[in-house]
Amino acid sequence: MFRAEVQSSSAPDSLDGMIYLPGGTFRMGSDHHYPEEAPAHSVAVDSYWMDAHPVTNRQFREFVRATGHVTFAEVPPDPKDYPGALPHMLYAGSLVFMKPTRDVDLHNWGDWWTFLKGADWRHPYGPKSSITGLANHPVVHVTCADALAYAKWAGKDLPTEAEWEFAARGGLDRAEFAWGDELTPGGKHRANTWQGEFPRHNRALDGFDRTSPVRAFPPNGYGLYDMIGDVWEWTTDWYVASHVQQKSCCMPVNPRGPRAEDSYDPCQPNIKIPRKVIKGGSFLCAPSYCRRYRPAARHAEPIDTSTCHLGFRCIKREK
């Protein structure tokens, strides 16, 4: 484990619910886990402020009340955007995790994900559910455009993948997790993840079966909460299945991802919906299925997709 090289700063420690990160250099990615995390490489980022925790239902509700924003999940799809789709399948909704009642093929995510009519940020588990009692839980069922709209309203932005990963590491460069190299140091859970046989049985040893309130677990070394687990978080970078190769003579500074046109899903050549990088894992990440509850882990999410385990947090750059 190494300490990240951090720039010195005399800035205050917090600002309107945000934490100041002085920037620095760190080792981004991993050569020892999923192939899309490679190659590990040195990166530098400038200073910025980051929300101490994911945007909550309470905060998102304030935004909606102030602006009248309607999220993507609340609007029926335009048939022109989905050629070949059956008309009766084009309804407003979002993806919701449903525990299967039988053994399933772990390669077929359709066995536990359902595009549920009426699921949205106000109704996270379908039209009969609500966010009553969940004001301090992360908002979910938001697409990248919804997250960007909130960020613009708040005078902020979404982080790049590099900015997000630098923050998640909390100063522990090359550590496997945001708190060190043990998943449960001293037997204590440090994040909201899945314990048990995925996707049928969650033992909820961390105290939660679905999302958890922000700040339910200890912060990382930078004072940031829930960088790992609970909900995935959007970044601004377009996704390709590996880190962009850099020239060996140059350390990238404030790197950005590839072009949008390079981020389509190669397994669906007829569907031209670009994908963004999401980070952090969620309450559905399990050692037996998805070990993406690590700072280096990354995943692709189409920009028109929202789910019950995907949210976001914002940053504010100094420059």
C-alpha cells in the first residue's frame, strides 16, 4: 500500500457539504482484477471539491421542485429511438432488481433485472413504492442526463473517472479497497455490499438489504462517504473496455475518456447508444458475482439507462 502524492493546500476542509481534495498523483486502474481495469497507470489530477456523499432523495427533490425537471424514467420512450421495439413495450419505467425464487444462470442478468413500468426516483421499487423514510438515501433511477441537469442547477459538475477514483482511494494509493487491503477489517463491514449467495440470498450482515442512508459507514481518508457500495455513481467519461493507452514518456494530467462514438456496445452493433463509465459498485456487488466494490473497478452504463442501484455525486473544480 502506498500513500498518494497529494498537493499541499491551505483551503478549508469543507464547503456546503463538499470536501476539498488538493489533487495529486496516484496509480489508476488495476492489472489484477477485471480486464477493463487495465492497464494500471500513473495519473495526476488538479484540486477540486467533491460532495461528501451521493446526492440524496431530499436533495434531488429540492432540485425537481425548483426546476420542474422530469427524469428520463418518467417519460415514455420515443419509438423512433428504438426501431423494431414492440409498441406495448414502450412505456415509462426503469430497471429494478428482483430476487429470483429459483437457481439462475449468473451469465443471464435478465433473471434478476426487470424493466418495471412506473419505477422512477419517487418509486424506486415500482409504482406502489415510495421514498417515504428514504430522504437520506441516495437518489436512484437517474440517467446521466438527469445527473448532469442536477449538477448544472447546483453550479457543479460530474467527476471524470480519474477524479472519482482519486477521491475514492482516500490517499491509499494501490490499496484494493477505499480503506485498505481487507474487505472487512476486524470483521467490520465498511460499505453496503451483498453478503451471501447472489442473487437469491442476501444475508445483509452489513445491516442493509437495499440502499442505505448516506454516512451509514465510516468515511475514507479524505472524509468522503459511500464511495464504495450502496449505489454506483455516474462519471463524465465515455466507456471503452480498457484504459486508454498513454505515451510512456508522459503522465496524463486531468485525463478524459475516449470519444462518444467509440463507446458503443460491440455486442449490440445495431444499437447506437453510447455508454459512460460508472464507478464504486453497489449493494448488489458480491464476492461470488461482482467484485467491483473497489476504487479501480469500472463498468459501462448506456446513457439512456437508469436502475435502482445507480446514483451520482457532484464536484466543483477550482479552475
